[in-house]
Amino acid sequence: MRLIQITDLHLGLPGEDTFGVDVRGNFVKVLAAAQALQPDYLLLTGDLCFRHGEVAIYEWVRDHLQAIAIPFAVIPGNHDDPVLLAQTFELAEDLHQEELYFVRYFNGMPAFFLDTTTGYLSLMQQEWLRSQLQMHSQAVLVFMHHPPLPGGVPYMDVHYPLHNRAQVQELLFAHPYAVTVFCGHYHVEKTVQQKLVTMHITPATFYQIDAFSADFKVDHQHPGWRVIDIADERITHQVLYLQ
């Protein structure tokens, strides 16, 4: 089974300046490149919008996704509005008190999609995830916007972390099977492993941040995305960039 993760689109309204980057063009090109790889599922993991959630932007994304007729899942990032997102994508059954989270299954492997719009994983979601993990005696996938482990990216770790990261780590570390996390938010390509948790940060379709600088610094503007292949419980994946 092939999944493609696209994250941190940061789409503006028509005519809005997004720091000189053609973010809409980037998304269209990445979507075409993704479609050529014949995925079974597309996963959008947050920050669809440039500044804050806009129905017009969500409708534009939805229309492009529906046009290629590939199943998809979408979760919000800190620049999104989960209620508007759920309404636009008709995800009312996955909206819990203004938080959008749910579980899907890929080749029998549970995949938990979380909502960290506020920069926190709420107590309600923590309880839901804890109960879900206890129900599944197997390796699991987690898709979320914010990295749950320190990414080793000084600027983002200091200024824009998941604020209750320690609580989330404790929850993930308690699962006695492999936990593979795919996230975004940091605008870098990075892999971090701690205990049985392996976290893969996927680059943005916007711009990439210097992974070593303590100050904000753009590394490059090549849009990136991730291809994930699942066979039984074997997961292989690769980050690709548009040149």
C-alpha cells in the first residue's frame, strides 16, 4: 500500500503575498508528481493555510483532491481551523468538541491522526489515544502536525515546539510495540528515534528551514513530500523534492 504525505502547504488567498513563493503552484506540481506514483492514499498533515483557516482555501484544496479521485485524509496544523476544515471536507464524524482526530487502517495497521492546532495535544485526545493504543497489540502509525520528540532543529525546537511534548512522549513510550510517527511543522527533513518511537519530519511544500541555525534562516525553496510504502508491517519511505 502506498501513502503520500504532503504537509505545510501554507496556501494564501488569491493575490496574497506568501513571501514571494508560488505556494499554489507548488501544491499543484506536487499533487501531479504524487499522482504519477499511483498512491492508494494522500495524507495532508496540517498548515494548509498561510496564516489562519480560510474556507476558500480549504475548498480550493478539496476541489483539487477530488479531481484526481485518490482517497485522502487531512488534519489541521497551527495555521488551520479544525472546525472549518471538518465542515469543508465533510468530516463531521471525526470532529470531537472542535478537535479533528480519528483512526484509519492501512494494510491492517492502525494509523492515528491527531490534532495539535493549539500547539498542545489536549487531555481529551491523550485519553483517546491511550485507550486506542491499549486496544492494539501491534505496531502503529501516528500522523500529526507537531513533532512529538525534539527534532534537533534549534530554531523550531525553541520557538515552536509541541508545548506538552513530555506528556505525549510518555504516552507513546508506554506502547510496547513500534510507534512510527510522520509529522511536519518544522519545514525540514529529519528522522529521530527514541525508545520504540521513530519520528520522521517531512519537509514543506512551502520553503525549508535551516536545520542547524539557532536563528530563523531559509535553507532552500524546493517543495518536498514523502512517499510511504507499507507491506505487512514493513514500512519503507522516501522524501522527494521538486527541483
